[in-house]
Amino acid sequence: MGNRILTASCQFSQQSLQKGFQMRVLQQAIAVLVFALLVAGQALAQAELKPGIGITFSDVSKNPANGQVTSRAGWQLGGSILIGQNFYGEGGLFYATKSMAFTSTSTKQEFTNDINGVRIPVALGFHLIGNEKGLFALRVFGGGSAFIITSVNAPGASKDDFTSPTWGVFAGAGLDIFMFFIDLQYEWSLSDVSKLSTVDIGQNRSFIANAGIRLAF
């Protein structure tokens, strides 16, 4: 019995160390991306302000023991600043809602769960076609993000039950047409959604579609 407890304790410690290492690596990567964005701003005069609104679809990597989680439509509102031409850096600030539905296995009742917060993405990208000075461009990008929870609307749960901030990575593509843009991206978190040891639903995964206008300055 003592050996089993020791083994379980060692496994838990290893998992905690691995998650802690992942968080430190992501934080350092975001710091590097921010630095690259600042350097790009010094080196290149081309810059754009991109106010936009988007729709999100979020779910989790694991279902809880007493039910199933499915994706629902959420939204985000905010903007970003893009600096560069062929290669570029982009940082943003959005207020976002990640919405999911929980269906109880025993009662078959469905409950809506909304997690509201501030999303801070930082990315590096490249223009496959065109650049920021043109009327048409196709872009690919990737980076890291932080999500800071401000409120939670879920039966029997509070903001303190959820990990905040959660750290994530994302990749996507964007299309620029005249003064308009649309960005599509897939984001997956490296942090567990729940802080409770009794609730294991894994990490959050989100598909995000964002559209708006490009304002050069």
C-alpha cells in the first residue's frame, strides 16, 4: 500500500512539473513574440489597427464522469495591431465568451455554461499572397494566447472553480480584401479548464472566426 501511494505521489508530482514547465515555456514564447512585434515596429513603418468582432465555438478535451460537454456558439469583440509587410507581428485584446453545453447522463437535462474573460493573443505571420499595402492578401499565422476569466455563468460553479489565466497556442489563416479582413484560427489550451480535483474535463479547444476592417496608420 505504501509503495502504491508513493508511486501515485511521484506520478502526480511529475505531471505537475510537466504542466509547470509547459506554462513557463509558453510564457517565454509569448514574451519573445511581443519582443519580435516591438522590433518589427521599429524596423517597419507599415502598421494597421484591426477592430473586429468574431464568433467562437468551444469544447473540452474530456467529458466529465456524470455527463457530456458539447460546443455552443460564443463571441468576441476587440481589436489588434498588425506591424509589418510580408512578415508581420500582431498583438490583440478581446473580450470573449466561451460557451458550452453540459448534458447530465442521469437526468438528460442540458445546462449552458458561459465563461467570460479577456483574451490576449500574440502572433507572428507571413503573407502567402500579397502584403499589407495591397488590396488582396492571403496570410498564415500562429502564436500564443492568455485568457483571463472575469465571470462565469454555470449552474453550481463560480469563477474560482476555473483556472485563470489559461495559456494556449493557436494557428490559422487570414484573408484581406480591400479594407476588410477575416481571420480563421484554431486554439487549444495548455492549461486545465477546472481547478477542482474532483472535476476533470481536460483542456479547452476553440475555433474562432473574426472579421473587421483594416485601418492603416
